[in-house]
Amino acid sequence: MNSKQKLIIEQVDNKLLEFKPVQNSVVPPKGWIYTVRTALKMSMRQLGNKLNITAQSVNEIETREENSSITIKSLREAGAALGMKLVYGFVPQNERIEKMIEKRAMELAKEIVLRTSQSMKLEDQENKQERLKKSINDKASEIKDKMPKYLWD
């Protein structure tokens, strides 16, 4: 992996880490728009006026958020009308991006080396376990360094 790619991965990892503290936040059952609007004691009509839409359209937006079918644009606009800023991002489920790449490279390397090893075994040229392990590690390093297009196939 070249230095530019390493820098990109490091920068993205750092940006994603900012979201880690909120990873266990629970979205209110009726969604954020409804929750904030009712906390502000703002009617659907009042929010609709701020968005230049009808109260019925506000109800539809809240329903779409509750059903997870709302667009990011609609969330951003509703948030702005409520005096809020939409914060959008991902939190890695288990690890940093570099670890995800290493893990996937290792899986691929194992698959490739064991497939080759199986062919050799059929030809009576079986490798020893330590040789296989070294080959897998070497192949994983090569895959990680080159990050080929098939990495995520």
C-alpha cells in the first residue's frame, strides 16, 4: 500500500473515531424530527410553515423517518427548520479500516494458498503446516500492500 493510501486510511479512521462515542445512542421510537418538534412544543403546522410545506407533509416526513425511508436531504432540511444540524457518519462495527483490510487480506490469502496447496496435494507435493502458514502470511502482506480490485469480491 502506498503512502497516499495509508494516509487516506488513517484520515478516514480518525474521522470515523469521532462517531464512536455516539454508537450506542438509541433513535427515539418515533424518530428525531417528531421527538425534537414535540419537545419544542412546535405543531406540525408550525414546522410545515418553516419548511414551506403542509402539516400533512410534515406528518409524512415524520412517518418516513420512523419507517427508515426518509432521505438525508429531508432529515437535513427538517433539522435546520428545528434549529438542529444533521450529523451523519459511520461507526465501524468491530475495528478500524486498516484492521478490516488486514482481516480481508488474510481471508483471501488463506483461500488462495489453500487452493494451491490442495492442487499440490493431489500431485503428491503436499506442503508442511509451517510452510503453509508462512505462505498465507506472505500472500496476505502482498494483498494488503497492493490492495487489488478483487480484495472485496
